[in-house]
Amino acid sequence: MNTHLKIGLVGFGCVGSGLYEVLNKSGLLGATIKTIVVKHPEKKRSLPKEAFSYEVKDILDDPEINVVVELINDSVAAYELVKRAFKAGKHVVSANKKLIAEHLDELLALATENQVSFLYEGAVAGSIPIIRNLEEYYNNDSLTSVEGITNGTTNYILTQSNFGVDYASALAQAQELGFAEADPTLDVDGFDSKFKLVLLIKHAFGLSVEPNQLHNIGIRRITEKEIAYATEKGFRIKLLSRAEKIGQEVCGFVAPHFVDRTHPAFEVNNEFNAVIVQGLFSDRQLFLGKGAGSYPTASAVLSDISALKFDYRYEYRKSDAGKNLQLSEQFYLNVYIGTPHAVTLEEAGFEEVYESFRSRDYAYKTGLISFEKLAALQTNAREDLAVIVLPGALQKPELVVAESANVEFNTH
Ligand SMILES: NC(=O)c1ccc[n+]([C@@H]2O[C@H](COP(=O)([O-])OP(=O)(O)OC[C@H]3O[C@@H](n4cnc5c(N)ncnc54)[C@H](OP(=O)(O)O)[C@@H]3O)[C@@H](O)[C@H]2O)c1
């Protein structure tokens, strides 16, 4: 794009105000913010009142503005705004993972129809440049897995828990520090990590999935018993967004995991995020950085703005390969399930039990379970089950059957 980028910025909260400062400090030439739209006129701000408008049409109807940077905290309003921006022929940069995960294919079609770009590096893992890397660097189908800590709030809470702080106090600390929302449900129940996983799967494997096709297990039910188990075994607990390509299937889910020292996420603490990419030839690679916050997220948004100067758009080159893939819940994994009610462990349907413990007020089992059975437990909706995935690869049913056949053979 040879023309000057004239930006209409919608939202001047944590990320929007950060972008304003970062853009001014960066010395990025040929990009200026012309209009800033916010919602509440009465709010105190770092810039004078005259710097703001309260009507998005001041951006959408301005022919001089060629880029809309959408940084609002309302995914429904953002959905309408982004569609109107595309129809008005404006490029859009957004960091709104919920909006994008829920509407990506529709928004892409609209962007393509109007010949504009839609960039959203800030929507996944804050400052970590993962979307463009998956697009450009891993521009072939040799990736076998992508997983990561993609939510800073839960990583902060879990880090504190791993160091002995109870869940409620760790959540309160995260809220005080501005990492966690007053209603932390989207974070602690794994929805936010799932929105990001939808985008990772799209860019890693070319497969379109909807958030409600992926199962998410959160961290709310983790107690001091699980922390003690982790400490005893030398594990730490991390909420991972995880997708593995096995044959023509992609197995994807969000769940807390026990990770051992050999796992690249072991030392990723507090508000830091990490994405681990595994390729057939490149082997395992780790991307590490701040996953949230004003400047770190604004830096990713700025990078998108700068990319627009070179007419950059995601090409979704893996989409053709993605058409041959399908999302699958047909796999087995090793898990720990803890509960105050031992009898509920019988319901879980373990294929094989490795460890079983029962005291007066707590019980747990570890073992192999089918993901479908695990998902059917609906753990986010219940008070009494803590589910944590144990180290180990996901296994396809064929392998599990073959292995149990071997065990039977050996015992006779
Ligand atoms: N915070 C992070 O670390 C982070 C990290 C990655 C991605 N994100 C994403 O970035 C986006 C912005 O997050 P944030 O933390 O900066 O939010 P925030 O601090 O809550 O600020 C939201 C801003 O949006 C404005 N707004 C809300 N509804 C609007 C509407 N209908 N029209 C115009 N303006 C509206 C608000 O206006 P008022 O000021 O008038 O209330 C406020 O300025 C979200 O999609 C979030 O998921 C945030």
C-alpha cells in the first residue's frame, strides 16, 4: 500500500491506549491515528476530550481513513463494526479472539469480497508473533502439533498455586494486578484459551473449526490436593491449548496439564505465554513472550499495522490441505481425576487405571481414558471433579486396542 495509513481507532482501554503510545514512540512512518472512538463520554482519559468521538460512523464514513483498528471489549459490537468496516472498503486490525474465533470464515469471505486485509496477531498469545509465523514460516503441511499457554490470567493463577498460594487468593491477586476480569469465567474455564486454539488450528493446519466443536476444561476445580500431587511428582500445572495432527485428523482441546521439567512450558510463569510448535523436520520449537498487557499486545497490533504498509494479508495457504482434515475426539489420553466423592471415580470410565488413592475426604485415580468419556463428564459444570492431563502422547484407538491385546497375550 503506497498511500499513507490513516487509522480509525475504536477502543482506548488497555490495548487501545497502549497502541496510541507505542505508535507514537515507534517512529513508524506513514501511519497516523486520525480518529479515536470510545463508548463512555464521561470517562477520565490520558488525552483531552476533543481527541475522542463516540460514533463509529465518524470512522466508517470518513473516506480518508483506510484502516480500522478494533480494540473494544465487546465482541458483539465488534462483529457489527468489523463487517461495516469491510463493506466500507477499510482494512481491519483486531485483537478480539472471541470475535475472530466465532466468525472467522464469514469475516474472511467479506474481507476478500471487499479486497481488504484482516490481521489479528494480537488475538493469540499477546506479543508472541505466532500467527504470521504459522502462515509464512511453516508454510507447508509438515506441522504435527501446536500447543501452548495462551492465557496469561490462568498462568498467573497456576504459577501462584504451584508456589503454594490457594486458588481464591491467586485469583484475587490476578484481579488486583489487572490480569483477570471481575468475571473471570472466560479465562478460568478455558474459553479464552479455546478461542485462541481455534485460530492456531486454522493457521497451523488449515482446518476451520468452531469454538463449540472444541472441548475446554478449566482450572477452577484444582485444589491443594492436586498441587500437592504435582509437587510430589515434580510436575507443574499449566493450562494448555493443544492440537495434534494424527493422520488426517486433528485432535484439539483445552485442559490443565501436569508438565514435567522436560516440557518447554515448565518454566513459563505468571503472565507469560508460550507456544510450542512441533514439525516433522524442524522438531520442537518454543515461542515465549508476554501474553497480555498494554504494550505487549499493542506491539503485535503495531506489527499488523506496519504489515499493512506492505499490502500484507494472510493467504491461508494451508486451507486446501485443511479440507482433507477433520476434527476428531477419537483418542485416548492419560489423566488424573481427583474428587471428594470416591464413588464418582467409578463413573469416569477409565480404560486402564495406573494409580488409585482414597482417604477419608479425597480420592483420585490416574489412568488411560477416552477423550469422549472425559468430555462427557462435563467437568466445568460440576463442583466435584478436578481433571488434569498427565504427560504423554495422545493415542489413537487402534493403538490402545493393539496394546491391550498385547497385555492379554503376555499374561496368559
Ligand atoms: N488487555 C489485554 O491484555 C489483551 C490482550 C490480548 C487481546 N486483548 C483484546 O483486545 C481488545 C481490547 O481489550 P482491552 O483490554 O484494551 O479492553 P478495555 O481496557 O476494557 O477497553 C475497551 C475499550 O473499548 C471501548 N468500547 C467498548 N465498547 C465500545 C463500543 N461499542 N464502541 C466504541 N468503543 C467501545 C471502551 O470505551 P470506554 O473507554 O468509553 O469504556 C474502552 O475504551 C479485546 O478484544 C481483548 O480481548 C486484550
